[in-house]
Amino acid sequence: MQQLARRNSISNVFIDFLEMSVCALSLGAMETRYLEIVGRYDKQEVNSMADAFAALVMEMDNHGEGLRDILGDFFMEHISHGHNGQFFTPEPICEMMARMTNPIEPGSRVLDCACGSGRTLLAAAEINRNASFYGADVDRNCAMMCLINFCLNGMLGEVAWMNSLSNEFFGAWQIRLHPTGGVPYIVPITEAESVIVLKLPVHNKKIINVPMPEQRSVSKADVLAELIESVPVKAQQLLFNF
């Protein structure tokens, strides 16, 4: 990343690396977008991107245990520097929280509505990797990091780029097993296909004409009299008596 950042900022290089990785893991479904990003770099730089992806896979192997958030660590150290509060939860804390919750049953669904790079869900996968995992984040880069972590660790589910508070949807991907090779791969999905985004009921709006009351002239004295009558005779104005 540092070598590639000589001509571009390291932030732009890292974002391109994330999106190229997502495209590569989609098994050809996002080939057009991949070629568009590759066109920004020369041949040597593209080879360096491939070397970086290979290094990522080797580091994420974590001596055969996997479930290590390399992308999140790099993002905090070199990209965000805490921008927008993007210091992700330390992995030991994530592991503690995962064990404090109820044991994850086979077939369970686990959701993190502000997933960041997905390390809380990675901790949940340490308990049971056969569950279905769902992550959502308003930051597209975080959503892509979580998506790559899911796919390279064989965690099936969905990652949505959305605002979980306002239910505003921007994009989403699912991680599925390929029907022929059984390899996890990424599939872009629409809002209608998303499991995470809240499907609000649609109501037919009807215009109802409400009759307006007859207008009458009211003097200031009448309004003041009504206000005086509505105030209780005995009213405590202060909590303490001085």
C-alpha cells in the first residue's frame, strides 16, 4: 500500500484495493467495475495490488484459525486515524461480548447494525461459523471490509451499505456458496432482495376533508379569562420552599 501511494494518496489506493477485492471475489459478476478501477494503474502497480491481496489472505489465515481483522487494523492505523470516531472495538472485547451473549445455535442469524470492519461478527463466528451473519454500516469502506472478511472466512450472509437509524439504503451484497464448487462468493443485491433493510408497510394515503369550525372573533380579555380559569387554584410552582 505504501509503495502504491507514491502517485496516489494511500486512502484512495486502499479504497480501490477494497473494491477490486470485492470484484475479484464476485467471480466475474463485477468484471466491468474491476476493469474500470484497474485502468487507473499501470501494469507494475496492478501486480502490486495482486501481491497485496495475496499477503492479505496469508495474514488472515492466522495459523489456520482465520477470523483475524487485518483490514480493520490497517484502516485505523493508516486511513481513518480516528476520523468520525472510527476506532473499532478491540478484538478481545469483541470476543468477550460474543461469549457473554446467548450461545449461537446452528442456523441462527447474527446481526451487527453498525458493523465497521465486521470484527464483532468475526468473534461470533468463532463460536459457530455455521450461523448466518449480517452486517450494516453507513460507511461504504467499512461495509466492503466486512464483506471481504466474511467471504475470505467462509461466513455466509449479507452486508449492507446503509444508515441503520434512518433505514436509508445505498447498496448490499450477499455471500453465498457457489452451486458447483461450493466456494463462497459475493453477489450484489438490490434493496428488495436485502434481508437487513426494514420493509415498511405501505399505506394508501386518503385525503379527508375535515369541516372547519365556525370562526368567531375573540378578544384578548376573553383569552386571558379562559387561561385564568384553566389554572388550578392551588399550584406548586417550586420543588423546594425557600
